[in-house]
Amino acid sequence: MRMRTRVARILFSSAAATSAAVLIGAGAVHAADTAATITVTNPAAGGSYSAVTSHSSFLDLNTGISLTCTSGGGQNYGSQATGALPSQSGVALPATFATGVGSLLFNTAGGCTSLLGSVTSIATDTPYEIVIQNYPGVKSDGVTPANGDGYIHIKNVNVSMPACSFTVSGDAPVYYDNATQSLNVTPDIAPEYGTSTTGDVTLPHGPLTISNVSGCLGEVNNGDIGAYYATADAENPFGNDTPYVLDSALQITSP
């Protein structure tokens, strides 16, 4: 895991050195291609969904410590999200889905671990908004079209492990993929993270930020920036992560 976090730190540091002019220019290119409205089609009653990732990772970009959540211990998920994305047409962008994430769970049967030991993560103050800013948007490589990208506004996720606890809040960049019915979480599509020069997602509440740190031996500190990965894109430094795959045939299109 240390090798992987070093790779992530290198990616973060080198991309952060890119000039602001390049970041702004790249974002403008995608903005010009963005549609004005989207159509959401979800055959599930009330637009409900449940989505599961079998492996996801959280990385402290300042110190390099990482946490992973995998399925196991009788639980078929590393993390599970439920919410409502009901069918509607002609939705102006940016499109806000207030109950986009109604609940967010993490494996409680020993599947969440870190260098400091077993991890417990509890998401509070739900629901969390899902905001689709751009269509089609882009995937992590900054080139391949997605089916809408934007962010989830994470209000508070309380994380605890031996001799360490902290809170994570802010915006987690996401994109949707119709072909795999999956919600992908990756910092690489938000220039504010400094990990990409070609993404087009902006973060009005700022990137995921760590606060309320207790203990942690300097491995986690107040004000550190966190990156959450739940995507199988090649740009993901962890390699084993998977997106949140929905149980409904949700499709996001543009007229």
C-alpha cells in the first residue's frame, strides 16, 4: 500500500505544478461542449436505486496514508449507497438531485482497513446531493466521454481506527456511465484537486477535507485534502477499486 500511496502523491504533486492558465483553458473546452439539459430514465419505482462497490479507497493527499473498504465478512459490499434519481426530462444543468444519496454505508465486518488498523466509517447528515454539472462530461482520462459528471456533496463521514479519528466533508467528483450502470468516484475529473488538467467538474464546497482530528500520530491532520476512489479507470493509483454499480437500469442522456 505504501508504494501505491507514493504513486498517488507523485501524481498529485506533478499535476499541481501545472499552471492555472492551463487548468482554466482545459475546463473551458469541455464547457463549450456541454449540453443545456439532460433526461434521466429510471424504471425503478420512485426512481430509487441501490449501488454497491466491492472495493474503494480513500487517500490523504498530504501524508499519503490510505484506507480501503472491501466486501467480506458476510457483507457483499465495501460500500453501499442508496437514494433516488427519478425519471424526468428537460432538466437544466447544473441539475441537483437533493436525495441523490439517501444513505451511505461502509463495510462493518472487518472489510475496512488502514496502516493504523481496522476502520469504521459512518456517514451522517444524509441525504447528500448529487449534482450533474456537465453532459457528456469526461471520464478519468479527461478524454473519453461520460454520461454526465459532477459531484456528491459529502456533509460528514466520521472515520475511526485505533488511536485515530477524524471527519471528512466536501465535494467528491463523480461521473456516470450508462453502459455499465455505474457511478464512478474519482478526483481526476476536478482540476481543483490538481490531479488532472482536463476535467471539467468544479467543487463549490471545496474538495474532501479532513477535520476534527483526534490522535492519528501525524498520519492524518486537520486541513488535509482527501481523495476518494471508486472507479476501475486506469488512472486510479490503487488499481483494485470498482465503481458503484446500480441495481436499476438508470440512463442519463441529453436530447
